[in-house]
Amino acid sequence: MQVWGTDGDIRPMIALGAGLKSAGHQVTIIIASIDNKSYAGLCAKTGITMIKSPQNMDVNLDGITGMNGRPAKSIDIMNSLLERALYPYLPELFSASKQLCERNDLVIGHFSGFYLKAAAKIHNIPYISVSYWPGLMPSSTEPPFFFPYFGKIFPKISWAIILTVFDMLLKKKINKFYSDNGLPPVKHIMTGPWMSEDLNLAACSRIFYNEPKDWQASGKIKITGFWNIPVSVEHCDFTTELKDFLARRGEHPVFMTLGSSLQMNPLRCMETLIEAARIYKKKVIIQSGIDKYRPNTFLQNIYFSGRMPHREILPFCLASVHHCGAGTTQTVTRAGIPSVPLYFMDEQKSWGGQLFKLGIASKPLNFLKTTPAKIADAMKLVVNSLKMKDNAGIVAEKMHAEDGVKEAVSIINDFMAKRTPVPAR
């Protein structure tokens, strides 16, 4: 397995690796952490072999959300992310990919890992692609999430538009990479280097998304359920200060986090959340990522936390204000509490929209355009809504009935059983 990205990209792949290891497979995962975070301890507890490559990534994402007060478009943010955090490390990523393919019978890669798919083609071994959001995998029967449905022909037209936009942005650079490594050019980025011709797994709950009819017919794109790291291998102890804060006045807090999106403009992000918390006035925990607001410190009604598994703190909270990353969205939903969705990109907007449709969130707010007062108003709305609280409990029960890792492992086992055996490596 190979994964590039932040916590939200890496943790689900570790969860899948743990499931495959428990099913009797030998599992190696190569991790490229934009945050330079170490996952060695976590991988050791699951029994999977971890290799960090690159060892260090000097990535600065500050400012990619826009300049001079003008918010950047979602696709521009994505392109800037690739330019700063992926393309400079491509030679090392591809070298690691080739080593994986030389030593294993199957490789599984994150959606953006076109370099691993290229290596799999060169070494002629099966490749499975993993996505956390189904919204980037085309369908002939369902339009993209932000397009309306105007009849049977419209999904094909709307997806053709999306494919063209991504090709204009990314195709030239990726085709050069393919050409440099003796591979033919791709027709479309989304359906070529980003997806497997054989099997694509969407690691998300069916509470949010279901397979369109054409996916079901082909059997090549499958939604499995959310991939959660086993509780048995991950636990954190609360600090004395956090315990005291939770106990103070018997009042439950709201948990605020922007996850990896915080890196795009750290100071502005933190100060927007802090001002919203001040207006809200009641207890708030803000996950901090900058030195000015160090973890385990206080500011009036606010406690600043460091990194911790969200599922550990969320059961003590009334609601969560978050950036609608795939992992955070589903972890908050599993905790049975409502959300205030703050999005930066289209993918996050989609998750926020699903939360709103389920009746477990306020209407999604564009973080780059909203105000602290509007965030605070949304916090008061969800905290005081008994209907949202009830809905959140019902949806959480449904999510807990799923076992995404178990289903994914079963699909992978079936996939491999149907293929021609390869010689032992």
C-alpha cells in the first residue's frame, strides 16, 4: 500500500492495512506525510510494516486559499496543493512505488497516487485505487454532486465537462510523467491515472453515498463503509487540564477543528474560530496547530487541544465545528453529535451538504467567505436543536452497524481469488 497526504488520507489506509493483516496477508505501507507526522507506533501496533518515504517533506501550504483577500477556487486550491506537496517529491514517490511492485502481489494506492498505478503497469501486477469521496469517480447515471439532474443524457454531459476541466489543469504534467517512463498517454486524468481499470474502493459510509446503477452493474467501483482504526490499538489519555475543563460548571463543550485545512492559512483560521467561540460564550475546545495558541492552554471559555483521535473527545461534546474532511465528517457522525460544516473546497462542501440533508447539521458555510458571528449563530442553532440531536443519534447507530474495513477486505480477497495466481516473490 502507498499513501500520500495528511492524517485524513493516511489513517484510513492504516485501518485497511490492519484489516488485511488480521485476514492473514503480509502488508507493507509506504507513507508520505505532508505534516511530517510519524505513524510508526500506530503501524507497529497493527502489525503492518511501515516505510516513510519521503522521510521529510518541507511543505508550506499557507496562502493557497487565496491572496489579497480574494478566496481561491476549489480547483485552484487543489492544483496549488499538488504543486507544493506532490510534484516536488514525485521521483522519490515513484521510486518507492517501483520497490513495492517488485516485492508484492497486489498494490493499493490512494486516488492521487498515479505514480503507483504507473509502477503497477510497468511490473504487470494488479492495482486497486482508494478514494474517500465518491464525487470524483464518474457515473453515466448520476451527475456530479453539484450538478442538477435533468434527464438520462445529462449525467454524461456534466461529467464530460468535469473531465475536461481536470484534463486542462493536470493532463499535460501527468502525461509527461507517463511518457518519461515509457507509458502511453492517458485520455482523461480522472478515469486514467487516478482510477484502477479493475477495482476502485470508496471508503465512506452508505449513510452518505450509495453506488449509482452503472457502478453496481460494472462491479468496478464499490462503496465499503468508513475505515476506522481499531480502538484496541489507539488510545490517548486526557491531560489533567482537559479533564478539569470538561468538568468545569458541568457544561459540555463544542469541539472545533479545521484539520489539515488549518495549514492553508493558520493564523486567520485560528483567529476566526477563536472569535466565533468568544461570541458563542460557552465552553469550546479548539484543536490548535500554531505556536501562538499552544495545546493545553486556555483563553477565557476556550481550551486549546493538540492532536488527539477525535473519537476520544467527541463523546464529551455537544457538537463539532469542522472542515468537512471525509474522516472528520464520519467520525463526528459516528459520535452521534450534530455539526457546523465549514468548507474550503468542493469535496468538503459535498460532505457538509450531506450532513445538512440528513438533518444533523446547520447549512454549510464557506469558511473563506463567512464571519465569526455566522459561525457562532450556527453553533447556537445546532446545540439548541433537539431534532438535530435525535437525528444524530439515529444516524450514528446506523453507522456503527457498518464495518467498512471488513467489507473492503472481503472485496479484496474476492478480487485476488479471481485473478490468475502470480509466482511467489
